[in-house]
Amino acid sequence: MKIKWLCFACMLLAAVSCRQSQIRVTVSNPSGLMQDNIMVEIAWTDILAKLPSAQPSQLTVLNLKTNEEQACQVLFSGTPSPETFIFQVTLAARETAGFIIREGLPKTFPAKTFGRHVPERKDDFAWENDRIAFRMYGPALAKENPSNGVDLWLKKTEKMIVNQFYNDDLKNGKSYHVDHGEGLDCYSVGHTLGAGGIAPYVNDTLWVGNHYATQEVLDNGPLRTTFRLKYDNLPVGKKIFSEDLLISLDAGSQLNKATVSFDGDFTTIQAAAGIFLHHRQDGITFGDAKEGYITFGETATSDAGVPAGRNFVGVVLPKMTEYKEHDGHLLALSPCAKGEKLTCYFGGGWNQWGFADDKAWTDYVARFAACLQHPLTVTLE
């Protein structure tokens, strides 16, 4: 009997010792491009397959090159259950790097993305990362400025500034339309697509929408913020369409990812992702339909009339068929079937925070578009 119990104990010990306690992740960049701040995404089911007892708040990532822990995030996508585990890498051309995922209490890292509904400022939805900030307009602003265009806030700090800017403006009279040292909003949207909004382009007409109807935050930092805006009153001629817009912004990126779908009485339409040109004489546009991107640079000026350098806007539309100037916009066009999910990327930059001139900005957007065509490879062991 003692021998049987001893054998059982040995088998149990062997099973426990063989249970995997960590995951080795190998990430490779097969392209000839430098790939900065790219998010590695691993399905939560793949995490559980190797670490069955893994808990969303109890995982760490070790960078084997630096031997340092780095930030990670579990995405829930607005559901009660985890869906994806993410962390960031920067790899030189054809570089490979190793990481270890293991169970344990992670260090606290500063959030590099953030977004929220701002009811105290007429239902804005504002979001940001450590590079740039944006907002879109809600129902309370409808009488003044109904638009589904994107507003661009320029930053020159890695700090999260959305809450600070609103608080200073609304409570202390310190306008965020003037640069007080960390950036400003000097971008005018009006009833346009602004800095990368998306709308139907039907019968040679750009049908700019109105305010969003509902908003929902799905994930909120530290590495990615994702939210959904729904538009239920989108006029297209005599018809009314609806639009579902899912936006995510990653730490370190100048560009958001947008996934949009339209519903209504149509089979296929042209969708336009656009940049409002402000009719300025010093604006410089550039486009490459084959590579799928458009860019624009212009003089930035505060509300006080103080020059604020140059601001830049870019759109990447992987399925772009053409681009054109129309009704004061530079538009990237792609066919979109009813219910189809169309993906594009939009965002901006500033010559006071990382981009010396228009060429530097266009080079960034071009490389961003090229990197999308050469995804990293990820293997788990």
C-alpha cells in the first residue's frame, strides 16, 4: 500500500512540475522596414491553452533583450470575458526578439492611452495617447456644430491632457485653443470630415454626417483605448443611413484604427475617408493611391492669432481605389458594401512634437501604410 501511495505521489509531483509556468513568445519582423510601437496581439484562448490558471490581472511580460518587465494589457472589447492579450514591440528590419509571459502581479505602468465621454462639454467624446489627442461631437452640440468630423488636438507632452484641458477651460477659463506649454486645439472642423472622418460619397456628393447618437468605451488603456460611436441619422440624398464606427488608438501611434460599416437602402456605395483642407494657400497635399494613403500639412494658429508651427493630418485606406479633391476635402475612396466592415487609419502630428516638416510627416504615414502590408510574425512556445 505504501508503495502505491509513493508511486501516486511521484506521478502527481511529475505532473505539477511538467505544467507550463510561462510562455515564450518570439516576434519577428520579416520586412526591410523599421517597425515602431507595433502591438503584439495574442488570443486569450491561446494564453489559457498554455497557462490554464492565467488571470487577466495577474500576467507579466519580460523583454529578454533588456531583461525588464514591460507594460501589457488584456482587452475585453466591451464583454465580461477577456479576448486578447497585448504588448508592444519595436523591431529593426528583419530583427527577432524574445519575450516571456508568466503569471504574477504586474508592475504599475503609466497609462499611455485614455478616452471618455465628456458630458460637461456638450457631449464631446475625447481620446488621446502619449503623442496626440482627438475629439468628436455629440448630441448636445447639435444646434451649433452637427458633424461626424474629427477634431485634432496637438500635444507636446507624453502626459494625458484631455481631463486637464477640459478642467482648465471650463473651470478656470484657461482656453485649450491657446498653447500654454503642452499643446492646443487650433484645428477647425465645422460641418466637415475634419482630420480623418468617414462618410458616404454618393452621386458625386460628400454626405457629411451629424453628431453621434450613442457612445461606448470598450477598453481604456494603458496601451490601447477602444470605443464605439453609432450614428443613426446619416442623410444621403433623400435616404437615411446609419453608421457604426469602432475606433482604437494605441500608445505611441499618431494614427487611429477605424472600422466602419454603413446600413441603409443600398447595395454598395463609395466610402470616403477625408481631410478638410481649410482652403489655406500654404497647405500641402500628397497622395498615393497604390500605397493607400493621403496627407496634408498646413500652418497652425492659436485662437489668439499666435503662430503654432505646422500641423499635419494623414489617412491610410488599404483598399483605396482613388483619391481626389472635392468640396474642400482631400478624399480617399473605397467601395463599401452594405454591412461590410471597412478599415482605415487616421490621425495627425505637429512640427513641435516629432515631425520637422511636411516631408517627415508624409514619410511617417507612408511607412505606416507599408508596415500594414508586412505584419510581424508571432510564435508561442
